[in-house]
Amino acid sequence: MSSIEPMNGTEWQEGVAYARGRFVAPAEAVIPIDDRAHQFGDGIYEVIRVIGGRPLLMDYHMERFETSANAIKLRLDRSMEELRQLVLEAISRSGYSDAQVYFQLSRGLARREHAFPNIPSHLSLTVRKMDDSAFDGVREHGLSMTWTDDIRWKLCYIKSLNLLPNVMAKQAALDAGYQDAILVRDGFVTECTSSNIAIVKGQTVYTHPANERVLHGVTRRFALKYLRDTGVEVREEMFTMEELMQADEVFTMSTITEFAPIVKVNGFDVGNKTKSKGSMLRQLQSAYQLQIKHI
Ligand code: PDD
């Protein structure tokens, strides 16, 4: 009988895990084959960044988690406050200062049948150490991207476990020598494989409207609030690749990389003001750092 090799190295065994109602070592967090997350991708998830032992933008994450659950008629089986306490307990058990919390909720463990079973949902969670400085280079120097057709379904605001189009687009970008892909649907830029995207023209920031075509990112939400609070004009409007190529600034927004400049698309320079001192991107990065210190 051949054994299945775990992921690279043993890092995956580190950290804290929670599954089937209790905290366990990650290696023990075995999920039964009949979990609907396995068989149908029937569930939702969140990724929260932890800095200095504190979760960032947790209210936004919790709100989105509840929205996603409701959108797919998934039972939460616990109050949002209980869930919040569980996440905080997991962070505290990990003892990590800088980490990522991943949690997902599946429709539960049931014999495989398409119809929804009337059973409790299943929450699983991990806390993994994160070397936040690993992303400093990207935040400073930026990303070289390509673009591709956005072939995802029509409910991208749901943070669903179904990420096949995203992982395929990411891998195709890497295989072609780029760092990530910008997704384009019906001629308009939607987002990237795991981040939202904005451009700046003059003093105005443009990003795709928060509708069913994009994930409503918490980092995007932070950015829009900050920019509007400081009097910057933000237009939640669609834009084309041509407009992106000619924009003054182009940047991504996501929990893990925070705000990162996009400096090239298919080898062409873009957003030549993005990295300059005082750019919208640099203002957002500073505001975010300040927020990190004050939560
Ligand atoms: N991804 N768009 C997509 C498709 C994403 O997967 C993500 C985040 C974002 C940014 O959202 P937020 O600011 O809430 O992180 C936008 C997470 C981090 C992931 O799947 O790992």
C-alpha cells in the first residue's frame, strides 16, 4: 500500500486546527470523505490576517462570512459572536504574533447526494504562522501581471470554496512567467485571482462596483472608506484593459498582500506614478500601517 505524501515539508503540521467541534493538532484534523466541502465544494471561507496577535478588519470579515452563508442558504449553527470568540481563542492558542486564520464552513457530513441535507454545518479552522515581511518586496516593488478571461460563475461576491478558475488562472500566469492574472469579463476588468484591483486617473480612484461579479474585499472596503473620508473621489465603475494600461496608478488590494503596485502587464510598463511618493497607493499603505498599530 502506498502512502500519500503530505505537502512540502512539515510546516502544514504546525499551528492550530479546529475541526468537528474541537481543537486538534493540524495533522489530526482529518475531515471525513463525506464532508460536502470535499465532494461539492459546498461551503464558504474567510482568511483573516493577524498582526501583533490581533485580527485585522475582523468585523468586515464576519459580516461577509454571514452574507456568504445566507447567500447559499448555509446554516451557521452558532451565533456570529460565538464564531468570533472561537477565532480569537484559536489565535490565542497559537501564540503567534503574525499569522493567517483560515476558516471554512461546509454544509456538513452526509452521504453524497446533491440535495441539501438537513444536518449541522461543519466548521473547520487553522491558524498558520505568517512571515509578514515576506510580502514587503511585492508591496514595495510591485507585480508583473498578465490578463485573462474571467470564466467564473455569476455570484463572485460569495466567498465560496469553488476556486478552480482562480487557481487555474494563477497557475497559467506563473507558467507564462508572470506573478498573477488580471481577470476580464465582457471587456471590463473585474479583479485578480485573489485580490481586488483599482486604477487612478488624475485624482480619481476607480474600482469595479461591489456587485455579483467581484468579491467584496475587506481591504477594498478599508481603502474606499479611507479615501472617501479623506476627500478623495472614488468611482465604483467598470474600466477596460485599455484604460488600465493608460492609468496613472494601478494596484491590488487583499488581506495577505495588503496594497501592492502593478508595474507591468504582459511586459509593458503600467501605472508609472503608482510607486512614487505621495501616490494613492503609498497613502493607502501608510493608512493601513497606522490602522494596524491602532487596533
Ligand atoms: N482572497 N478577490 C478575490 C477573488 C479573492 O480571493 C480575495 C481574497 C480578494 C481580496 O479580498 P480581501 O481583501 O477580503 O482579502 C479579492 C483570499 C485572501 C484568499 O483566497 O486567500
